[in-house]
Amino acid sequence: MTQRPQFPGMASGGGPGLPASALRGVVDLGALAAKPQPASAAPAGAGSGPVPGDAGAAGSGSTASPLVYDTTDATFDADVIERSLTVPVVIDFWAEWCGPCKQLSPVLERLAAEYGGRFVVAKLDVDANPLLAQEFGVQSIPMVLAVVGGRLVPLFQGAQPEAQIRRLLDELLRLAAENGVTGVAGGGTPAEVPEPPMDPALAAAYAALEENDLDGAARAFRDVVAANPADTEAKLALAQVELMLTTRDLDADQVRAAAEAGPDDVRAQISAAELDLAMGNVEPAIDRLVSFVARSAGADKDAARVKLLSFFELLGPDDPRTAAGRQALTRVLF
């Protein structure tokens, strides 16, 4: 079965989701938890509020289960802040009159069950609980925040596509794991979260690659990149396939002999480096081109430098050999 490579990432900038990596530990809710809540904070008849998992919760639009429950101004400390010390709590700010809320809330509830209790959903009616709505600066709903270990992580505002919500939840769970918040609500074990379906065009490209049809795979990946230039996965896969195409008909002995005979021949050095890279000899490939850059000038020097940069992109920024190679290149350039 075709397996796609894993590429971490999150929405950023002004899009529907905020990168959790940029918000780690931004807001500590300890002050809010310590603030005394007036008796009037709870809506009439609410009493002490529903306890997570208490089937006695009532009210229009309310839900009570081990994974999804209502919270109030009066019970927020126990429902959300204390609970977030063991399991991530996703806060769904909603109101009865809000149409998009009625579309979003069932999605969050279903995902809470699908993710097997790795997070819980606390629903907060902003009309019935104005104090917390004001504390969190809620100006429009639906609005979704999370609390992990007593710290606030903004997620998104407005109804969002389910695929985007899943990406944000996955990042939230990674953040929670990094901070030791790995509990499971409901007493169960987390269900395996299925990978989102692959784009059909991308799947076709990988299928061609599995069949060793490099030319077909390259065409398919190029089509994906042309349709979506921001598709990092397709661009990386295309670079890998193009390297395979470049080196598949090379005679290794002849390439290495040509490189040895022509130390100042940029094409011979690049071919030998590409062959090494394709065969998994990453450090020798980088060292060869760094050495060539150090002793060459002009167009040849620039060609080797550009090829090195393409190697770094192919390896990815997290590969330690990328960092070492970039440092070596910088030293010979400057």
C-alpha cells in the first residue's frame, strides 16, 4: 500500500489556525483560576454546574459525557484548568442562536470520540456565561481555544473544514505530549487516528513510483506541483524522483573516474556528487561540492553552490547533515 512521507506543519499567519509552536506557554490561566467568581456568574438554576461525565447536565444544546460536557463561569476552574493538567481541554464557545456553532460543535464532539479521549471538549455558552466570554475576549463565535497544563493555546475562530480542524488537533496533541499531558479521558485507550485521505493526484504519483515508473511518477508529481505550488510533499518527492532519473543510467565507475580525472570539471563533480547522494553517501556528496566551491570561481562555483542548496532542500532542514553542510558551505564562501 502506498505510504506518504510525513511532513510536519501547521497553518500560520492570518489563516484559520494559529501555529501552536508560536504560542507555547503564551497565557497562564492561573490568575484566572484564582479569581473569585461571584455567585451571579452561574446562570439561574445551574447550581454547581455539571461535572465532566455527569449525565445530569441539561439545557438546550448541552452535552454531557466523559469526553464532551458543559462548563460555566462557576465551574470553569475544575472543568477546564484542573482537568487540563492531565488531558488537553478544547473549549467550544457557542450560543443557541449561532448557526455556525451548530455545525461545528458536532464535528468537535465526533472527533473527541474518534481520537479516543486524547482530548476533551468543554462547551461554554457565551450568553449564559458572560464573565468568561469577556475574560477570553470573545467577540464572535464559534471560537475554539485549548488549555494544556493550565496554559492557553488559541486554535481557531469560525467554522473550519474538518481537515483543518484535524491538523490543529494533531498539533495540539503533539504540544501536549511535549509538556507531559498525555492522559486519556473516559478510562479507555486512544483509538488510532486514521491518516487523512491522500489527494488522488498525489496517490497516482506514488503508485507510479511503487511500480518503478520513474518517468510517470515525475510527470504526476510535476502536475501536482503545477496545480499547487505550495505542496511541500509533492515538491520534495519530485526532487527525489528527479535525482533517481538523473542517476539511473549512470555507470558508477565511469562517473567516479571522470570526477577523479577532472577535479575542475563542474559537470563531472556534480554528477559524482549526485551519484553519491542517490546511493546514500550523503556526506561524501556534500564534501565533494563544498571542496569544489572552495577552489573554483565564476559560473562553475555558482553551479556547484546551487546544486548543494538543492541537496539541502532534499535532505530537509531537520537533517543534521544539512546544518553541517550549510556551515561548511558558508565557511568556504565567506
